[in-house]
Amino acid sequence: MGATERLIAFKVSLIMSVRMLGLFMLFPVMSVYASGYENSTPFLIGMAIGIYGLTQAFFQIPFGYLSDRFGRKPLLIAGLLIFFLGSIIAANTENIIFVVIGRAFQGGGAISAVLMAFLADSVSEDNRAKANAFVGFQIGVAFMLSLIIGPIITSKIGLSGLFWSIGLLSIVAMLIVFSLKQSKPINYYRLSIRAFKETLSRELVTLDFSVFSLHLILASGFIVMPLLIMKNQIVSMADNWQLYLPAVLFSFIGMVPLIIISEKFKKTKYILLLSILLLIISQIVFFISDLNFSVFLITLTIFFVAFNSIEAILPSLLSKTASPSKRGLAMGIFSTSQFLGTFIGGAIGGLIYDIYDLNSVFLFTIFVAIIWWFMVLFSPLKTKT
């Protein structure tokens, strides 16, 4: 990539990472600390984790479509303002219901599709895979940092302080957006059934279901995993970094060869299948094993290797598959699928935990991952991308 494309990729990845860092920091702490809110139940805790995914899912397509019509930058600013409002609502309550409402507002700032479309508009087709892989890698870094930073912040200033920190991060993201070059409207088209059909090919549907399943498993898993850490007395909440930091480092080492094989040797579909299989293995181990520090660390590392690899692969595949004239809409559907997975994972995971027990949530994630693996296996995804 040239200097201009590298700078654009860096800024887009920074906006996405700062915003996702704010969202991800809740994952390792919400199910542990949210029990202190008024009216708290396991189901409402699951809703607090996943509800932003529902509003994200609802608004991704309108944001993507409107960005095709009016340009990317105005929609980015609007989305971050809505996200900031949600953070303030969640930071100023002691009732779990208002936390759920604040999280719903956070999700209303649905800019993921717009950011992905902006990147695709600004980077040449030859360099698009590299740019998307870079953004995916940065999101992975943000996710890993959030698992370390979230528990530290929350143990010192509580969930309210964490929500204030998340609001501050959205302001940082907004400042970066202001530094972007003003985007021009790309294309005007009516939002019709025909337009949707063009973005719902079998290959694109496979990618949409893939990101749906990935984030469903993530949301469900992080209802259970923090509680398992406490239940098995693996580490204290403030010392979670002792578990997450080595898992982060080992997972980055593990994902590098997978990404190289995917991009350099054009084996994307095979690496995707392998990564899903690693997810299944991690969920099975969590379900059947007596967990201690070593077992948890190894299993968590396997989970992160798979998650980060898939998170980097899917946007690259999507940018190559989607029609340029409908890219914003296609990105919107993809992002809708991602956040719908987050909502359903949080809601159903919390419901299963409420009705049955913690470990039963892993049976749900294993079932979804197996269906996903077979869908990719028999899909028309190209093995050479």
C-alpha cells in the first residue's frame, strides 16, 4: 500500500479499535459486577451484554444505505454521538434496566458498515485484502486489550466509571473521524427487494452467517467464562490480566501462520474451516473439563487464535465479494448479522444460564458452531481468494 492508503487504513482501524475497545471492556466484567444493580437477573445481565447487538443489527443497513447516499463521514459522526449518549445513560444509573437502555443507545450508533465501506472506497482493490486484514488485526488487539484493561478499571472505579471511560473513548474516535477527508456520496439507488437480492448471494449469505455465529459464540461465552474464573477461583477479578495477557500473546503467535497461509497461499476457506474447528474444540473443553489455571489458559488461547483469525478473514472475503455499487448495503447486512449474533448470544446465553446452569451455555455454542462448520464446508466460498 502507498503512504495515503496506509494512513487511511490506520485511521479507520483506530476508529474501529477505539470504539470496539469500549464495547469489549464490558465482556469480562459485566456478568460478575452487574449483579449489584437493582432488579438484576441473569437474563437481564445477558440482555445488558447483548442488547447493543440488537440495535446495531437494526441500524447497520440504514446507516450503510444512507452513507451510499450522503457520504460516509456525516454518518460516522452521527453514530458516535448516539454511542456517546448511550454511554452517559449507562454511567448514571444503579438500575440494570437503565443499563440495558443505555446499551441499546450505544448500539444505535451503528457505524461498523460505514467504516468498512469507507475503507473499501479509499483503498485500491489490489490492497483491499491487506487493509482489511490490518483492520481485523487491530480489532483483535483492541479485543485483547479490553480483556486486560476492563477488569482493572472496573475493580477500581466500578461499572459506572467503566461506562464513563467508554464515553471518553467515543469522543477520541470522533476526533479521528474529523481528521478524515470529507467523503462524497457514492451512489443513489432505491432500497428495493432487487437491491437486497444483489447482496444476498449464497456466498455472501455464508459470510453473513459466519460473522453471526462468531459473535453469538463470543457473547454467550463471555457470560459464562468470567463466572467460571470466579467459581473455580482461578484468579481474582483484579488479577484477570494474569490469565488474559499470556492468552493474548500466545494467540497472536498462533494466528500469524494461519493468516499467512490464508493470504499468501490462497487457502482462505480451509483456514476458516480449521478456525471454526478450533472454536468447537475450545467450547467442548470448557464444557467437559475440570478447570484450573493451566487448562483455562490453554483453552482460552485456542479460542482467541480462532476468533482473531476469523475476524481478520471475513471482512477481506466480503470486500472482494460485494458489488462496489452496493458495498455500503452489503457491509450493512454483514454488520447487522454480526451484531444480531451478539444480541442473540447474550439473550439466549443469559436465558440458558438462568433456567439451567453455566455449563449448559457451552452446549448451545457447540451446536451453533457445528452448523456453521458444515455451512462453510458446503458453501461456494472460493478456496483461492
